[in-house]
Amino acid sequence: MPISVHFGTEAIAGFLLTLTRVGAALFFLPLPGFAEAARTARIVLVVGITFCLVPVWPVLRMDGLGAGQFTLALLGESGAGLLIGLAISFLHETFQFAAQAVSMQSGFSIASVFDPASKADTTVFQVITQLTTGLLFFVFGVHQQLIRILGRSFEIFTPNWAVLERASLKAIIILGGTMFTTGLKLALPLVVLLFLVELSLALLGRLHAQLQLMMVSFPAKTALSFLFLGAMMVRWPALYEHLARMVFDTLARLAPA
């Protein structure tokens, strides 16, 4: 006897809403090469995560629901997904901001490579930072926490315009401010150290006018930068774990009590 499977309109609507939220969240996924991955692979990933979230699919009554209301629900799901993806992208942009500030001061901006993700020339240290944070993304299980927060997000953001409620925008602003302050704290010690090196070389140039400062300053700044960055990157895993926990705790606190 053939088995008939009935897939109602409510299930189809729940699938589309969940698919929209997951796709919007993965749009900001800060992984090296993810944007350049095959389109089929990305579609399979989004659909696979969507089916993993079947128990929490939103139930939307289709009786009397017009096309305009369903479109608004889809836009609300896009906003919820983008908010989650943006919060996670701030986690990686913290280190990218520090890498950019350090590269400009230490001379690494001279050695640039083409970054296929941003379609622009990027400093070597930024590429190293991108690969390191991408590795830490899987080491600390952030990908698992992402799926977990996507499942719980249906308790936080219902299929309407509640995305703008419960201090969501305030949380994103706080996370963005934390990104800049933490990135500045990471880069500031080395920037100050290089400033002192420049000041010392300037004073030395005043004492010895025949000294070729260009031949001295570049090796000195590069050597100090490598030593300091090597010591600083040892602390990155613990800092990354702390920031990841803060991001997911901030998103979880948006849920109603």
C-alpha cells in the first residue's frame, strides 16, 4: 500500500520562513572562502540546517493571510537572521580591526596580497588573522553555537516585526562598540611601541645627520612587530573564546523571561 505524505501549507510557510532566517544569518558568516564556495554547496548547507531546525519551525496560520503579510513575515525573518549573522561577524572583525591598525604602523601594508573574499588587496597580517579566526571558529565550536542560537531565535524573534523589539538594536550597537574598543586595545600597545621607536630614531637622526634612518627603521620596526605579534597571538584563543561567549550570551538575553 503506497504511503502518502501530506505537506501542508503551514509546513511550507514554516520552511520558507526558517530558510530565510538561516540564509540571512549565514550571509555574514565570517569564514575564509565561504563567499567563494560553490553556490550548490551553500544552498545545500542552508537547506540542511533548515531541516535540522524542523522542531522549531514557526507555525503561521495561512487562513486569511495575504501576500503582503507573508512578505512582511519574510522580511522580519531576514532581519532576525541578519542580526544574528552581524553579531557573529563582529567577533571576527575585532581581530581584523586590530590587524589593520597594526599593519599600517608596522610596515606590513607594503606586502599585500589579493583577498578573494573582499576582492581587494589585503595585507599579509590581515590574511593570517582571517585564517586564524576561521580556525578558532571551529576549534571552540562556534558553528554549533550558531545552530543552537538559530533554533532558540524563534523564541526571541517571532514571525513578525519583533526583530526591532527587546533591545535588539541596542545589543548590536553594544557589540559593535565592543569590537572597536577590543580591537583598539589589541593594537594600541604595538602602535605605541612603534611610535616610541620612531621618536627614538628621530632623536638619533638629529644627533647623527649622516645616519640612514630608512635602512634602520624598517628592520627595527619589522623585528619588533614580529616579536610583539607572536607574543600577542598566544593570547588570541582565550580572548576569542571570551568574546564568543559574550556574543552568544548577549543574543540569549534577548529572549523573553
